[in-house]
Amino acid sequence: MTTLQSPPAGTRGVTAAVLKRSRLVAAALLALVALGGLAAFDLAGRVTESNRYPGLAAWEANDAIHTEFGTGGYERPRIAVVDLPDGSAVDDPAVLEGLAEASADIAAATGARVVGYADEADPAFRTDRADLTYLLVFPPYAPAGGMPGSALGEVADLGPAIHASLTDALPPGTAVRETGLDALTPNRDEGGLNVGLKIGVAAALALVVLLWFFRSALAALPLLISLLAMPIAALGIWALSLFTTVHETTLMMAPVLAIGIAVDYALIVTSRWREARAAGLDAEAAVREAMRTSGRAIAVSALAVAAGLATMIVLPIPILTSLGLGGTVTTAAGALVTLTALPLLLRAIGRRRAAPRPVGDGRGWERLARWSMRRRVPVIAVAGGLLLALAGVATTINLSTPVTDRLAQEGSAHDALADLEGAGVATGVVSAFDVLAPAGAEDEARDAILGVDGVSAVVSVRAPQWRSQEYVLLTVIPVAESGGPEGTETVRRVREAVPAGVSVGGNAAQQLDYVSATYGAFPWMLALVCLATFTVVALAFRSVLLALKAIVLNLLSLGAVLGALVIVWQWGWGTEAVLGVVPDGSVGTFVPVTVFAFLFGLTMDYEVFLLSRIAEEHDRTGDTEAAVARALGRTGRLISAAAVILFCSFASMAMTRELDVAVFASGVALGILLDVTLVRGLLVPALIAAFGRWNWWFPPLGRRTASAATGR
């Protein structure tokens, strides 16, 4: 029944080498920090804003549309609703002339591609009311656009140009309103915090928490470690950029992650050093004791976090690969600085200052642990049931474009769409999408699409904005919105029906391809991260059951977080009242997989730290329940402080104009809170108490493997 008796020789060797060659280590770290600062400046010119997805059929269709015509494709159409004054009709020559003139003006002012009734009197733009019509405005391609799951409302505002052109060209008294998916969502391309301010907010909040925890100048030490880790992480990301594409989102997330990770690690070591000093050890002996007890936990935790993030490379989406690699490098930087710079700083502080006051004994956390273990069955039932219920909600998650009944239910855009629907226009018009056909295949493609169930109309225009020497653009207007199951099936049927060589583009088709590619590979990612985590935790703690428990609880936490995201961002319960943000009724397609990768690794921090202390206490007493109570008593306040810091880091990231990033960051923040309360505070003590002596079972062959892997 062997657990964490001593750190492996490698950990002891690192600490001894660092303390023995302190000047060399300090010089090397300062050199890395300086190089990292230079790399950070150079990175701005090496990252990309664009989102390319080679291999996704719809992305390649949209890319060809953007290249050939410069408009539409992935960009969602705006809908200009024209309500003519009494006595006017869309067939009036003056109205037709005005519509044609306005279309040309909108195109000239915005670069958009515009189509309406004036273009060959297409009946698709007639309504049941003679005085009501609409135009489809396909905006120009945005180089940074095309990100699957990019949120509604984060677009250029074409409304003023549309309104001015139409009101100037049409009879006095004409009412012009804009609708469409983006118009139904409040524009979010305003406000938010830039990256520098986010880092400052996260650092300030971290300092407040650290001051509360340490109540001394030691509070600045973990923050200093994180500030050293950031440029080293930047250096690692710069090195990655030499071999792979780095997306700008990686640069935005890396500093905030560095603060959370490095502060966590430094907090653990500094806390144990403080305990050792309070127990009477001198400066250097306290450092060695702190690294003996917590250095290995940090190494195991870093491996687990890195394993979770690195598995994102199996996903065939460049931005996700960039986030995974960037997160892995940032985690490694945090561990490196903690295991090298922090021992030197702690030794220097200890030689110049008296021993600090003892750390609080954490009796409140110990009482909570004992209460959870005494009432293990109801605790497991209630806490586990709550997590399972939230995970059940997650099964309703919408990863596609929202449908309009989830968006604004009042205002000009809503009224304009309601008027169109009342005049016989299907709401699928908000999901109109482009089809790219070779010039000679136009008629065959149009006839095939018109025969598809769920297609309302196919628009073909002879204007140059719709035709080139090689290609013709067709615009498909579906009956149902693509965010719902009927609209999704319509897109699939259109793709099956078109002749060979004809490509189906549009927002919905690219979303479908993205979801298929990402979540088709997700089981492999899940299997890899579970295997890697099981191996690391099982070998570290020589326990099969503790490793399995860690994986199951982390997966359950993930399901609960996704359920919470559905409630907050899809259902919108209290989102506008609490956060001041109107949700758009969907969860970004990239959010679940990235939340999983980040959260699975980050929460493993707390699992490893708590299990390390439990194993240490169990080695000392041989009593599992006493070990759990004592361990939670000693680490509860520490883990809660670390969790609050990580929560604040990701909460600051959520203060952004990009809704997808806000949803992701809020998901990680919610996951951290759920983990530190329901999971670590209640379920872990209850489950370990329920497992009893089986917690420490490990097969003999596994013991030999663990000894070979850990050197003990």
C-alpha cells in the first residue's frame, strides 16, 4: 500500500541543481524572459486573424466565392425590408427604377452584392402585399471572418448605407428597416477589454486574493512568478509560429492562462514553504521541504494539464490546434518558472526575513470533509445528481446558427421580419445561402435545387456581381431557418442534389462541416486525454481507482458546465439582467471542445494537489478518512484561493466584444467554481470514504512500471 512517500530522484535533482547553480539558473531565466519580450513584439506580425479550414467542403466553396466575387459565402446576408407608402406598389416603374438605383448605391458604398425585385422582377421578392418587398444584401468578405461559430452581431454595420440609399431613391414616406440574424442581435462590436487591460484586471484580482490568503508581502511572489512565465510562454509560442500557424486568439488567451496556471503552482509551493518555515526549518531546508512535498505534484499536474490541451492537435481545425499548442506551452512555462525561479526567490526571502506566521489550520474545511464522509450516500446522490441533471441539459446544446425565435422579440428588426412573415415570406430567408456553379452548369444546378423539398426559391441574376467567366452564383432561399433541424436537413438535401462540380457554400453548410469534422474527431481526443490522464495519475499515486475517479468526475464536471452554458447562453436565463449581454440562443461550435480541453486540464490541478496531500497523510497515518479530512483541511483554503484566481483570470477574458470567447471563458470560469465546490469539497471526500481500502489498490505489474517511471 505505497503512495507518495517521496518525490522521484528527478525532482530532487532539479531542486538541488537549481540551488547549487543559482546564478547560472537566474541568468538563464532572465535571458529567457528578455528573449520572450522580444518574441512578444515579433509575434504580432506572425499570427493570423483569418480562419482557414482546408478539407471542409463548404469552407472551400466559400473561399472560392470570396476569391471569385468578394462577397457572400460565409458572410450572413442582411435583409432590407422596404415598406412603400400608401398608393405605391413594387411593380410601379418609378419604384423599380428606385430599387435598381438604390441597389447600385448600396453596392458602391459598402462593396456588398445586392439583389431584389428590380433584378429581373424575380417573384421571390414579391410578397402578398403589393407595397412590401425586400432586398438581400450580401456583405463583402471579411478576412478575419469565416470562423465557425462566430457570434451574431459581431459584424460591420451596413444599416446606415442601406437606409440612406433606399430612402433617397424611393418615394417619400417609404419605411426602410433592416432585419436578418445579425440585425436581430444587438451589435457587439463595441466595448470589451483589450488584451493588456485583461491582463491588468486578472493580475489585480489575483493580488487581492493572494493578499487575503497570505496576509503578508509573500502575496506578491506568486504574481511575480506569473509575470516571469508570460514572456517565456510568448517565446514558446513564437517558436511554434516557426512551424505552424498561430491564431491571434492564442495570444489573447495565453497571458491570462499564464497568470492562472503560474499563480496556482507558485501558491502551492509558497504555502508549503511557509508551513516549513513556521515549523522551524531554515531558509534552504524549507525550500527543499516545499519542493519535496509539492514539486512533484506540480510536475504531475503540469503533465495532466498539458496532456489535456495537447490532445487538441488531433482536431482537424487550425485554430483549435493553435489554442491547444499555445496552452501546452503556457502550462510548461508556468511549471518551469515555478520549479526554478521560485526556489531561489524563497531562499533569498527566507535568509532576509524572520519565519512567517503559521498558516491557518483549515478546521472549517476539515469539518466539511468529515461531514461529507459521514453522509457519503446522500452527498453522492445530491451533488452527483445535480451534476448529472446539468449534464442532461447539455444534451440539448445548439451548436448551429440560432433560429429567430431565440433572438430579439421586439424592435425594428423583429417587426420587419414579422411583417415579411405576415406577407407570406418564409423566415428561412434569413438563412439564404450561395451555391457556386460552373458557368455551363447553371440551369442544371438551378433545376436540381428547385426540386429539393424545403427550398422556397433559387435566385439567379445576370449582373456581373453574380457571374464571372468561369462561375455563376445562385442564391438559395430555404423555407426553414438553417438553425433548426428542418433548415439543416434542407442544406443537406441541397448538397446531395446538386450536380458534380457544383459547390454549396454559406454559413450553415460551413457550420455543419465544422461540427462534423471537430466532433467526429472528438471521441479520439476524449480517448487520448483520458488515457494520458489515467496513466499520469495512476502511476503518480499508484492507484487505479483514484485515477478512474479523477477522469469520471472531470467528465461529469464538463457535462455539467455545458449544461450551465445552455441555461445561460442558449436559454438566456438571467443573462441580460446579470451580465448585460443578450445571448443569441446558441453555444459557439468551438466552445464545447475547447472548454473540455482547458477545463479537463485545469481542474486536474486541484485533483492532483488534493490527492498529493491525501496520499501524504495516508502514508503517515494509514487511515484513509483521517487522511482525507486532514488533507482537505490543509489544502481547502489554498485550493479555493487558487480557484478564485483562475476564475478571475477567465472572468476578465469574458469581458470581450467577441461573444464566442466570452462564452468559452465563462464556461471555464463556471467549471472551476463547480469543481472546487461540488466536486473537491463534497464528492471527492465522499467517494474516497466510500471506496475505503480500494483507493490504494494497484496491480503488482503496475507497481514495477510506476517504480521504473518515477525512479522510486
